Amino acid sequence: MNFIASIDGAASAAGKSRGLQTPGDNSVFAALRDLADVILVGASTAAIEGYAPARPSPERRAKRRALGLQQMPAIAVVSASLNVDLGSELFTGADPAAPTLIISGSAAPVNRRTDIIDLAGSDTALQLLETPTAVDGGVDVAEAIAHLRERGYRRILCEGGPRLFASAVLQRSVDELCLTVSPMLAGPAGPRIVAGADWPVDFLPQLRLIGLLVEDDALFCRYLVQ
């Protein structure tokens, strides 16, 4: 999981995470993508942040090849409702070597599922994956990860948002958290990096700090989830 937060704990500023970013955070963001088979992201975050298919530079593609990875990472979008803009570049502009996958639960609306299947049957590099619906009505994150691994996506980088992060942690599906602490205060209105229903009172995951870098007053923390 890769996240950025302000010193006072906000996950975004002016509605977007890019309002918190620093040059160093952008470097970490790119480096983590260079190591991933697939980028996992919630549909709301993908829409708000303007996600598009990953298009690494020739130098970064060469780095990925040297690591035994595909030249570009695939992108997997999690959506329980399937309320996504199928006309956006993320869904129409993917490369067959690095497709865009939409992951939803079995309770997703049939008409939306049909629309995606129809689009996937055209010239787009689009795939639909279905998991059992979770108890809360959302997507079962653990099953989604299992589906991705079955398709050869072993190195999974999740970029949020907060609800997907909370669900993934609750289902014990997060191994590592890379957290940038941005040197600014976002104020009381900013969302946290976790959101959604409260966790059980006895569920308090512990993290172990295994790496810390500093640049331009920002902290780059690498944690293992215990």
C-alpha cells in the first residue's frame, strides 16, 4: 500500500492527494510502480485523481524488463457498484500487454456488468473479474487479490483510496505500507488514509518501521504490517 498524508493526518488537500505531493514523493510513487505487476485502486480514487493506463518512460520500461516484469503494469479498479465512466481513457486506452481490469462483487448490477462485458469484447484491453460480495456489500479484497495472483500478478501495489485501504487491512491483506508524511497542515476537513465502518475494538494492527528517508522536510516511511 502506498499513501501520502499531511502532518495532521489528512489524505488529501483540496480534494486530491496531489495537493500533498512533493518531488520526493513523486519519485517514491514512480519507483513503487516500477516494481509492480499490477496497480490496485478504488474506482472513486481512480476517477478523482484522473487515472489513465500506466505509460512508463523507455528508461523505466528497461528497468522493469531487467527485473523480469512486463514493460507496463496493469491497473485493477475495484468497484462494487460498477458505476465507472467506461468512456474514460483508463478503460478505452489500455494496452493488451497491460490491461485495465475491473473487479466487482457478485451482487453488482447486471446491466452494468453487461456493459463492461460488451466493451471488453471490442478492441479494448479491458477485463472484468468477479469476486464474492463481502459482508458489508463491497468487494471481497482478499478474493480480489487471489484472482489477481491466479492471473500472474504477484507484486500488487495498492494506491487507495481510504475505504479500500481500510477493507484490505481488516481482511489482513496488506503486507507493507509506504507512507509519505508531507510537511504541511491540511486542516480539520481533510479525510484520513482509512475510511468506512469502524473496526472491531480489539482490532489494532501493529506496524514495524523498516525504512525511513527524509527529503525537503518530508518523511518517507516504510512499514511492515505485523
